[in-house]
Amino acid sequence: PAPGTIIFMASRPNHPALAEIAKAGSPAALEAVRLAYLGRSGSLTAELKQLKDLSEAQRRVVGPKLTAAKRAIEEAVAARALHFASAERIARVEDLDLSRPGVAPRRGSHHPLTLVEREVRKAFGSMNFTFVDGPEVESEHYNFDALNIPADHPARDMWDTFWLEPLKDRAERLLLRTHTSPVQVRFMEENEPPLRIVSIGRVFRYEATDATHEVNFGQIEGLAVSREASLTDLKGVIEGFFREFFDGSVDFRYRASYFPFVEPGFEVDVRIGRGPWLEVMGAGMVHQHVFTSAGYKKGEWQGFAFGCGLDRLAMIKHGITDVRLLYSGDPRVSRQFN
């Protein structure tokens, strides 16, 4: 059309584009009709471009009609395209050979840490332990002070800590928990003995990554509190768990060790079959300072606690030589545990 004029075909009730769309016999023919009207050089596109040459009063009348026509054409094209897609699906179904063997879907697999955690939960659940959880972003009080590790205590050097930026409205420092022991104090603050709990979760240490170390790893932490809890009870729980977990002959060796939150404390070594001795767990009788931090009266209760690495148990049980494989995201690792 000449400059300054408008072709009002799009505003007619029976727009020719709608008839052409209905007659299109293939997706290619439908696309040709769409381009003829709505393409960069399409007729309706040209009409829309000429709106700028009209007066404001004319644009108020013509603009909505052209917009409505464009929308109608777009909807008709979409409906016709859906028709072709449906016809194609029907044709594929009709051509399907029902006697041909199907393709079995690929079976998924659980991560080895997930499988090990399930076994841990089953074992301790059978011993009447309750599973609890706590925050991964922890306060300095619960991660250190309440566990008999004050600011000037040399034991803090055992944990290379990820400290967080301080919050303006909070004086207490925050960190990524270095162990799951804070869960024990939090639980005791809200619950009266006797109790038997296990916490499983991620912990974080700022240390070099190698075949046996990662900056984050899973930890299992157990606690039992009563008036009669003893080392004998602790040994019974530990040995019962490992014998069920490793499903075989397991020998045990206990070595005195230091942990600020237990007294006395010791390391637990196991030997599976005729294999070598392996250090797998730290344990001991809960320090009275931990009880008083949780609000219990000093000397009234006794308890035992134990902790071990979830990743280490998985590596020992399944012969995994590099802990980094567990966090690689490589599906080939999990696929071996179908």
C-alpha cells in the first residue's frame, strides 16, 4: 500500500488468512501462510507498521482491530499445528508393531551413602534409638562452649572451622558445624532423660582434600542418658551395631583417647575377618559439663556418646578407595550399587 494508507483486511469478519490456515494440508504449508501474514514482510505486519502514520483518533479505532486480527491468526495457526501433531502421533501409534519387544527403562540406583545411612538407621532403630536432627549453621555456643570446649581451649585446634560473617543483629558468632554433637545438647535442653538418640548429618571442616579427607562429610552421633548408663552398655551398643553392619565376624579393640565432651574417652578399632585393624569410632562417658550446659543437674545423670564418619563406613564396607568419588556426581559410582 502507498505510504499513509491502511488496508483493513485484518479487521474483516471473514479474514482470508483464516480460510487459508484451515486449508493448509501440511506443516510446511501452514508455515507459509503464517509468514505471508505475520512474517517480517507479511501483509498484516505491514499494516501494523503503518499505524504510526495515522492520527491518534484513527489509531484508537484501527489499532485494536489489527491486534485482534493478529491474535486470531496466531490462535488459528496454533490450533492447526496441534492438529498436525496429533495426526502424527496417531500415525506413529498405528504403525507400532505390538509384537516387537519393548525397551526396558534404565533402572536407577541409590547413592552408596544413602544405602549406608539406611543400614545405620535400621541397626540403631532395632536398639530403640530415636533419630533427631539439627541445623548445619550452628552457633559457637552449641558447637564449642556447651561441649566443654571454651574459646581458649587447645582442643579447638582439632577442628578447622568455617566461620561465617557476623550478623548485625546477633552478637554470637555463627559457623558451619564441625561435628553433630551440638544436636545432643539441643535435644537435652528440650527433653528429660532417659533418652537414646542418634543424629546423622553433614559436618564441615576446612582442610585439604585428598583420598581420605573432604571439606564436608557425613557423621553419625549417638547419645544415651539414664541414671545407670555405663561403659558396659556403651560397648554392648557399639559391638552390636558393628556386627550387624558388617554382617560377619568382627573383633574390637579399645584405646584410651581424649575428647573434651567425654570422660573417660577412647577410640574404637575393628578388625573384620582377618583384615587389618581399622579406627572407626570415638566414644566415651558424657562429661558432666555437657549435662550442666543442657540444664541437667550435675551428678544426677550418666550417659555415653559415640561418633563415627558415615563416609568412612561406606568406604570400608564397599571397598571405596577415594572419598572424593562419593561427591563427584558421577553416575557410574552409584550404578555399581543397583
